[in-house]
Amino acid sequence: MQPYATARRLSAGLAANEFSAAELIDHYLSAINAANPRSNAFITINEAGARAAAAAADEARRQGHATALTGVPMAHKDIFCTQGVLTTCASHMLHNFVAPYDATVVQQLQNAGAVCVGKANMDEFAMGSSNENSAYGAVANPWSAAHVPGGSSGGSAAAVGAGLVPLATGTDTGGSIRQPAAFCGITGLKPTYGRVSRYGMIAFASSLDQGGPLAHDAEDAALMFSYMAGFDEKDSTSADRHDAWLAQIPEHGIGDLPGNLTIGLPTSFFAALDDTSHLDQVRRELEGLGHTCVDITLPNADAAIPAYYVIAGAEASTNLSRYDGVRFGHRCENPQSLEDLYERSRSEGFGEEVKRRILTGTYALSVGYFDAYYVKAQKVRRLISNDFISAFKQVDVILTPTAPGPAFEAGALTKDPVAMYQQDKFTVPVSLAGLPALSMPCGFAEGLPLGAQLIAPAFREDLILALARDFQRQTDWHTQHPQVAS
Ligand code: GLN
């Protein structure tokens, strides 16, 4: 089996009977079992479930019911509920939680015949930028074990980057698909808020959380995305959209761009980089494709990180109040009173970063501070959103770096949460505005991959997917892989 094969390549091989889904899953499971002690990309490897799903995929194909994903292996971030399979959210709080139902995204991919190999590691409750906040241990970057894979979807990105699966789900609240995609040398799409159902996706900050695909390239990301997207009446913020271009992806792939685009480069984002040479090269490549690049300003983007950490913390503090030791998850031994049950279950169950978010979020929502912090942060969010609305009057798409630099060394930022939060300064403004954005590989620094972020107006994932696909036809950053064997 060709290492680092795309999902499209595997799908073609399955359709041509070069191999069966059962043979494919054998190959991937042995690669995963061999790599996981070193990489720790998986919290749960679901061998039995994967083999059963592969056999069912082969049977569906025999009966003529195959889709483009039938028999294709993939991993789910351990934030998605999977019926009968452990869902921990990388927290001790949910160390024994087996969901009684599947998340909508899991269900949709399963209906398409995809084979879930297991649950990918992540930062606890998706809070982090390095995957070092997992109760199940850190994950190694496939390019260098001494470096982090990014977070919070670090296990998903590392698994794809190492060739252990061609596709993985991730979630992105402030950058958690895009930044790990950049650090692991792969392509990740954060869809428009509301595009992908949040039902069964464990909530962190509900007004920001969005699921999306991690893949080797834009075509594979689009393919997976087309099966993840769609209206879901079980998610109250799900968008009731029926875009024809999205429905055509499984059969025809990403469509053509409507014409040459105007691409905006926010000056302050570039000024914040030590070295812009890789992004300059992306700009030249895009100009070579016929597009026009212009400088733009997003004047309030600098306020995004403080506003995000107030809003996301506030929402997390309310969402995480459900973990009280009563109905599911961790419960302390011998509680002496109801108060004692709450206090000890929560103190024992949550890790340090999660507690920090609950405390700061509760503070921001408390009487006397609500207006000063939460309401003010919401106003900043509106200003940032308006900045994008103005920018998209002048340009079709925006290009920025995904992260301030390549993957950092494990342990380098763990003692300085604010420095860790700064990792997200280019991705968080987009999240606050609810816009779609993708990260694509665009070069290397010190042997580690770098990512470029493309941002589009709401529900125009088609523009950034097509632009990334065109860029990837001209470049080979996305086909370079680390030396680890798959
Ligand atoms: N790193 C950011 C945080 O810690 C974003 C996380 C995410 O997108 N889930 O909140």
C-alpha cells in the first residue's frame, strides 16, 4: 500500500477492486498499532469496530451501494460522541463515558460507509494549542517527536500527517483545526459556523465550535466536508443551506473558481511575522494563477485574543457545569454531602487548563464584572466581524499566515498560558466572525511545516477550497511527508 495515500486514491483502489476494505483496514490498523506507542495520536483504537465496518463496506460495495468514502479509513477526534465506543474528550472527567448515541457528523460519515479506526487524542475539552493538555498524554509531531503537533485537534492532525489515516475529523473553536494542520503539514478546513452539525460534539464554546476535516490536500478535505456538512434539526444553530457546489463534490470534486479573484493581505498580520518569505511565495504563486493581491486592514484584529478568551471561557464555564459527578462521568469516592460530591468530582476530574478557563469564565460572567468583561468582549466581537464585512467589500478572499511560526518544542509554552494563547492570534479573529477558513502547507522552517490561511465570506468554502486546490496543483508542499514509516 502506498504510504500517505489520499482518500481519493484509496477510494479509486477500492472501486477498481485493487484491494478490499478489509485488506485496507488490516494495513492501517497495523500501522496505527505500531506507531501509537510513539505518537500517542489515538486515545482509543477500535479494531473490532473497524473490522466490522470494513466488512460492511465491502458488502455494500458488492451490492452496488458504495459512495466515495465507502471503505475509506478515518479517525474521529475524541470530542465526537460515538455509540458504544469510549468518548473521553481527553479528560479524566469522561474517562469512563460511553455515549448512548452517535454525533450527527459520525452518523453521516458512517452512513457514507467510512470506516472509523478509533478516537484521536486532543487537548482536554479542546482547550489548548499544543495537545499537551490531554489527560492521556501529549502527542508527537510526525515531523519531529520533540515538537508539538498543535492543538486542540493534535491527534487528528498527527495521525493524518504521519499517514496513519488519510482523513480525520477535528473541531475548531479558535484555530484547533487550522493550527494543527499547519504544524503537521496537512490541509484543514474550518467551515462557516453552522455549516456542520454540533449535535453530539462535546461543547466547549457553543457560539464558536465548528467541526471540519483534516486531510492531505484540499480535494480530500472537500470530499470529507461534503459528507459532514448539512442542516440538522438537532442543532439549533445549524444553517439550512443547500449549496449545489457542495452536493457535486463527491462526484465532480471541487469546482472551478468563478474567475480571477482579488485576495486581501492584512498588513498587520504580516508585520507580526519574523519571516514572511514563505507567504510572499504564496502570494507570487497566487498572482501567477491570475489573481490580484492587495493590502487590507483588519483594524480590530489585535483585540481578538482577549475578547475570545473572555467569550470562550464564559461559554465553557456554563457548558462544563454539567460535569458534576451526578449523571455521568467521574464521581469522587465516598461523597460526604452534595457540595462535597460536586467539589471533589470536579476538582479531580478536570485538568489545570480547563479549571483556569472555568474560573476566568465564571469571573467574567459574575455580577459586577459582566458588563466590564463579557459585554465588552461581545462588542469587540462585533467590531471584528464588521472589519471582515468591510474587507469583503474590496476582496474575495483573505490570505494570512495560519500561525506565528512552525511547531514549537514540547514544553516550551506550558508554563506561560498567555504566550500559548498568542499562538491563535491569526485564527481567532476568523472564529469570532464565524467565517470559513482553511490552512494549507506552504513551506518549511527548520525542517517543520508552515501553513497559509485562506479566509472566505460566510458559506463560501467553495472559493478557498478551489483556490487551495489550484495552489496545490502548482506546488508540492502538500505531497511532502515526514520520514516516519506508516
Ligand atoms: N487554542 C484555542 C484555545 O485554547 C483554540 C482551541 C480550539 O479551537 N478548540 O481555546
